[in-house]
Amino acid sequence: MRTLTLLALLSAASWPAHAGSVNFEDLPNANIAGFCGGGDTNIGSFYAASGVANIGANVFGLAYDCGGATTAFPPNTGAINVISTDDFARFDFTTQVWSVSIHYVADDPIQMLAFDSSNNQIGSTIGLANTDGVTPPSSNGLLTVNAAHIAYVTVGNTGLAFGYTLDDLAFTVPEPGTWLFLISGAALICARKARRPLF
């Protein structure tokens, strides 16, 4: 019986996680950058219902058709990506996640750092520059960090990137049922051990 319980616990640990994503296409004009004719209001908690508690500060939507150098920073999909006027953009999640990925266009190397709820850095990745800031690049790059208990990520400069845009944020959240199953299985093993005779 104990072997069956252990097998059940192992299979529960491999159950698929819930995936979340934000593509920024539904941003209202108020959250579009002012130089693109928008209201220049930080995105903030606009995507809280989608699992992203807060974005910012100073992160705005960038409409691809607003002209100028934006043609060198195209969205990965659709017509809107995001731009930060700070050295980095911060994305806080409504619950802890286990992986985060985001597409980018940057004229310098760009970095994504992952942090837990105690502000400890628990993961990082660096992407190469893929535009000169003038000529449209052929495609967006992808940054991905995998770590347990990610509370938020920062993306951008931290000493590396100067001009950059971000698009198609994706993240995974472990299913609550997985945790309940693991806890109940562990309790069952402990109960069975406690009832087993010593001799």
C-alpha cells in the first residue's frame, strides 16, 4: 500500500500546471504611452484578474503604428507591446508562479531576474540585443526563468539594456489540487508508519 501511495504522490507532482498569459492587446488608450497619443497612465493593476497583480511603475503600452523608431521595436503578436521609461519593468503576480517568459526587442543585452516574496533573487536569464534601434528586427527574442515560488520578476536594464520593449508575458501556476493531494498522501504515509508494530 505504501508503494501505491508513493507512486500516487510522484504522479501528482507531474500534473500539469495552470498557464496564464497577457498579450497587452486590450490595453485602453489611457495606458498607452503619451508619445503614441495615449494617456500615459501606468498599467498598474489592469491585469490583476489575469494573474498579474501589478505592472510598473512607468510601464506603458506602445502602439506599433505610432511612428518613429517604434518600427524597430515591433510586438511579438498583435499591435501593442509595452515599454518602460525606467531602467527596468517589474511584474508582480497575484500568486506564486513556477516559470515566467516574455518576448523582447532590445538594443542592448537584456536581463530578467526572478524574486521570491522575501525579495531573494531565485533565478535569472540574459537575452542578446536584437535591434539597432532603427532597423526593424526579424523577430522578437524570448526570456524564460524557471524557479519555484516566483513572486515577481524584473526585466530590462539592471546595467544592461537601454531601449527595449516587451510582449506576450506567460507564466505557470501549480494547481491547488496537486498540493492537496501531496499533503494528504504524506499524511497517509505517516499514519501507516505510526500504526506499524516496532517488532
